[in-house]
Amino acid sequence: MTGRTLSSPARTAERSRESVVEVRDLHLSYGSTPVLRGVDLTVAAGEVVALLGPNGAGKTSTVEVLEGFRSPSGGQVRVLGQDPATADHHWRSRVGIVLQSWRDHGRWTARELLTHVARHYRPYDSPERRRPLPVQTVIDRVGLTDKADCLLQTLSGGQRRRVDVATGVLGDPDVLFLDEPTAGLDPEARRDFHDLIRRQVAESATSVLLTTHDLHEAEALADRVVILAGGRIIADGPPGSLGGTTLVRWTERGRRAQAELSPGEDSTAFIRDLVADPTRDVADVHVTRSGLQETYLAMIKRTARPATADTEIGENA
């Protein structure tokens, strides 16, 4: 993402000196069944990273390790400089989490819920903990100003998801974990959610790691896309640079012809040489490049394997 205007230059400068997430050789097994097999992952300050992969690939398990909800079987994990499994309460106040689903009190209003959550950020006996954002500021930021005093059970799915995000960003987190954040939302609600995340990153320099099955979402939000399959990272890079082939089609002496160029081949040079060859009669040249979806599907197909205990235990990402 480009053109971000950050609200706190000092905070941004502080964050630029640290890697928010550092994972080295992460292993995780359920019983005797391996799920993660040596995952390496980094997230820089202010970066948005999308973690893609088929069901059972280990996406949710990876995020749960980073959140401190699951202990790894091996490897080194650091989030904001600490091991999530043993991190303190101050660390927890710097991390925002938006789960796939969240059960709450339907008879509470959004304002009541956020006010209740805000009380847990800075207890009177622990002045060192960071202060949460004002509840009204968060309500306005997530676009719930007109719905703040409505019962949660009366809100639409998109509005309810805004409440989830409001809860996650209430502490003005340094890192925000989003697990399938737009699952079940209609296109308009999904677009609004994307705008909301962009605003949070721009205004607070929050780093974001999200899991998603929506490749368009990954392209729209992420600075980097990481593809997880078979318990391993099989691709890592900006959405527009994750390999993919280029298909060049043309007409030559009345017949259709084509050439598939592998990642890294210079399509411009290929076409220039093709057209400049005096022995060939080339016309109607068309170039198409496989997008993230085609690249993703091809990678997953090459690494396909039977489902692991990940799916049996209930991981749905």
C-alpha cells in the first residue's frame, strides 16, 4: 500500500526499528500428525500481510501460535519482541485480534461492549499499561456512529463485523490479527471492511496479518502475500510479483500460434524479437499474464496432499 499518512511520526519511527513478527523454523503437531513443518515468516512495522492457503494448510494454527493461544512444537516465535506463549499483559495490550466469529451479548449495544472492553486495558493498579483509544473515536473510525446505541442483535452482518474490528483496534494495537475477516459478508460490506482496515493502518501505523480465502481481498489489502500449503511457505512476495506465466498469442500466416513464458522471462524482448524477425509474418499479438488466482491455484495443485489432523481438530482455514 502506498500514500499512507501516519498519525504519530514518533510512533512510526519507533516501529520502523523493529520487526513486528519474526518466525523461524516453526513446527506444530497434533499428536503424531505434523501440521506446520518449518515455517519462516516476518512482518515489518506498518506492513499488511495476507496468509493464503487451502483448508487444513495451517493458517489458523499459525495465527493462534502468534497470538499466544497455541504452543508450537518447535522453532522460534517473536511478536513485538516477545514469545507469545509467555508474553506479559503489557504485550497483550499491544495486540489486536479479530476472530472468524465472536459470540457476544446481543442485548448490549456497541457502545456498552466497547466501554466494557476498554476497562481492561489500563486498570488503576497497573498504570504502565497502554491507554485505549476513546470509545467514541473508535466508534466513529469504524463507521458505527449512527448505530452505537443499537442492540448488537439488531445489526446487520457487516455492521456486526465493524463491532468486531472496533474491539480489535480499541487498544490502538501495534499488530492486528484478522482471521477470515470478511467471511460471509456481501460485496458492499466487504468493500467497507477493506476501507476500514486501510484507515486503521494509515491512522495508527498498525501492522496487519490476515488469513483469507479471498484472493481479490489479498490483492486489495496486502503489501505481501504468503502462501501456505503442506505445512510450509511455498511463496512470499508482493501480490503482483508472485510468479505466474505470461501467454503470448499471435497470428502467423493465417494460423494462430502461442508461447507460454515462464516467470522471469522478458515478454517485451520476446515480442520485439518475434515481430522483428523478417522470416515471419506476425500479426494480432496479444499478451495475457496469469493473475494471483491462477498462480495460487497452480501452486496449491503442485503441493496437494491429503488433509491433516488440522481439519479433524476443527481448523477451518
